[in-house]
Amino acid sequence: MFFKLFLFLMPRKVKEFFKKLIKNILRDEFDKKYLPEVEMKIDRTEQKLFHQIKNQNFQLSKLAVTDKNSKIQHYPLSVYLETSLKCNLKCIMCPGHSFNKEDKTKGQDFGILSPEIFKKITPLFPYLDRCILSGDGEPFLNMHLLKYLKELKRHQIFVGFITNGILLKKETATKLIELGVDQITFSIDSLEKELYEKIRVNAKFEILMENIKYLFSEKERLNGLKTNITIAAVLMRSNYKEMRKFIKFASDWGINQVLFNPLIRYPDDRYLRFYDDNCLTEENLQNLKTEIPDLIDYSRKLRVDFVLAFFPGIRDLPERKKFKGDIICSEPWTTMFITWDGHVRTCCLNETSLGFLKEDSIENIWFSKKYQDLRDEITSGKIVNPFCVNCIKTSRQDFIINEIEKILFSMREFLEQTW
Ligand SMILES: C[S@@+](CC[C@H](N)C(=O)[O-])C[C@H]1O[C@@H](n2cnc3c(N)ncnc32)[C@H](O)[C@@H]1O
Ligand code: SF4
């Protein structure tokens, strides 16, 4: 009674102030009590939706590959984003670093994949299974990297990247784990300091080791169980005898996978002499062929995943799985490689531009006649694209097949999740 009288006598403005205050308090109570639950429900509904879209897209892609259909209805399963063309190192085998000289005259954004280009790719996100944030340069030079990672993870996409690891700052390492990055591959071409620094010009062996160690400690501290830390090495005459050592190192450090690539001859005249002097010889390859079964056993014993990418002449080993279809390369049905400035290619080895994101949408490019023609070329077996010819000649399609299997496998895992 007294309270009613008090309200009645209160001036209007004061009354409204109190009403607002009570409303706010009640809303805060509601927010505290129910909002997290509502948000969780929205998140789960969004996840379910992505799951259904990705599942359907995957089924359509499988049909298109098995039917050798070049006029497709599905979207890519996998995208490589060249987040940076610039690099902090000048590795002896990599033609990419020669771009560094150019960037001084072209401004600081030259070579960096911009948020505008990233935005052009977002229509693919609901369909995408995986995205690798690396191309020809060093991804940690891209200042937007964590923002890109966050957006991709929001769409339930497997995100990984390949790095020289030298620029990995502590706060970035923490953020990567917090944001749930799925895979980080460190390129180490030797475990001997002297040789490593001779190959990876401008890098310091101790810095790389410290950075990997820190990432592991953050993974443990933050319980980032899903982040896979792996290593990769380019095998040349100088380091190919270190393979066993790499496997042991991986096992000692808790690294899940070691990836070995042979030195690739990029079509760059300045490197021809270097390739002649450093590519594995026939004799090296024969030695490898006899050692590999042992290395496979050794890596199994140490529980390290041993991946040998496109080595000519040794792809007939029984351990190598074969893709069930008979298309020699499925990249044009599954994958896009996007350069820092927005050119779309099928993969990092094929420099043919199939479209330009500054002039066209990503969907138009993916469903374009140009992409379709390349698919037709592959199914016809009369391949004329010089990059594809080079790839097939050097047996690189084996690696691509492995990649597809990985995609299919990760999709299968993804599909098996219960919601
Ligand atoms: C071009 S780099 C870009 C990512 C990062 N800067 C790095 O070094 O990991 C990607 C991978 O290509 C490898 N690579 C560079 N030149 C190569 C060549 N000629 N043949 C084979 N692999 C090469 C690197 O060792 C690295 O593992
Ligand atoms: S760090 Fe990577 S991109 Fe840079 S020069 Fe070395 S291999 Fe090439």
C-alpha cells in the first residue's frame, strides 16, 4: 500500500527511470540464466546445417569424379590460400623467395592476401572441408592470418598451414591453439644445424626449435588435443640420408607425421643448374627404394605417420594406396588454389590461371567453361596443359591421390560425428 502510494506520488521521469532499472536487472538475470543456452543451441543448429551442406556437397563430388563428369554441380572440397607470397628466408631450393626483391617498389601490401580477396572466397565456406593457408611464401607474414583462421573455423573447416616457423611469435602460437587450428607443418630440411642453415638461408636452427617447443607447451597447457604438429623435408642429395633421424626426432617430440618431398624442378631457368646438382640421382632413388620398407617399419614402431610424396619410381610400393577411380588427377573436381592477388588455379604446381577474383566471382570461376575444359582434358587422357604434363610425368599425381584420400577420410570422420 505504502509502495503504491510512493509510486503514485513519484514524478514521471523518476518513475520511468526506476522502471527501466528494474527491466534491465531482469534482462541481465535472463541473459545470465538463459542466453548461454540459447547461444549454444544456435551454434549447434548452425553446425548441423554446415554438416548437412558439406555432406551433400561431398556426395555430389564423389558422383562427379566417379562418373568423370566435367559439368559439375558441387563446390570444391578443399582450398589452398596463398596468404603470403613474401618470405623472410631465401631457401636455396625455392624460387619463391626471388619475389622479395620486387615488393620494396610495390608497397607493403604486395604479396599479402587481402581481406577483400578473402571475402570473395567466403561463399565456398559452407561447403568446404579443408583449407590450407599456405602457398609460395611464408604465411606468418600475413597480418590477417588469425582473423582468416577464426572465420574458417566458424564454418567447421579443417585448417592447416605449412610454415618455416621462424616468425611464429608466442602470442600467435597461443592464439592458434585457442582458435583450434587443425594442423601446423614445420619445414625442416635438416636436423643438423649447419646443413639446416645452409639450406634455409637467414633461418636460425635454435629459433625454430624454440618455436616448436613453445607451440607444444601451449598445446599441452590449453589442452589443444586436436592440433596436429607435423614436419616436412625436401629431400636432396645433401640430406636424404637423414630420413631415419627425422622419424626418430618426430617420435621424441610427439610429432604425428613426417612428410618427405623430393626436390621439385620448378620451371625457372635460374634454378636449372641447382636442380641438376641437387635432385636425387637414379642411384639415390634406388637406395631409397630398398630402404623404404625398413623406414616404414621403423616409423610404425615409433607411431609416426610416414608420408612420401610423389617420388618417381617408388610409387609401386605395396604400402601406397591407390585411388579407386581411374581419373589420373582429381584436383579440378575437388580443389582450388588461390594466389595472394586472386588468381584461381587448380593446384600449386599448375600456374594456369582459371579466373581472377578481382574480375569475377568464385562460383563463376569454379563452374566456368575454362575449368570444365581442364576436367575434360583430364578425363579424355589427352593432356596438353604443360603443367599437368610435367606433374604426371614426375608421378606427382600420387601425392594428389593421397591428398584426395585424406580429404575423403577426413570427410568420413566428419560425417561419422553424431550430433
Ligand atoms: C613454398 S613453401 C611455403 C611455406 C613456408 N614458407 C615453408 O617454407 O614451409 C612450402 C613447402 O615447399 C617446399 N619447397 C620449396 N621449394 C621446393 C622445391 N624446389 N621442391 C620441393 N619442395 C620445395 C618447402 O620446403 C616447404 O615445405
Ligand atoms: S621459407 Fe618457404 S617460401 Fe620461403 S624461401 Fe624457404 S621454402 Fe621458400
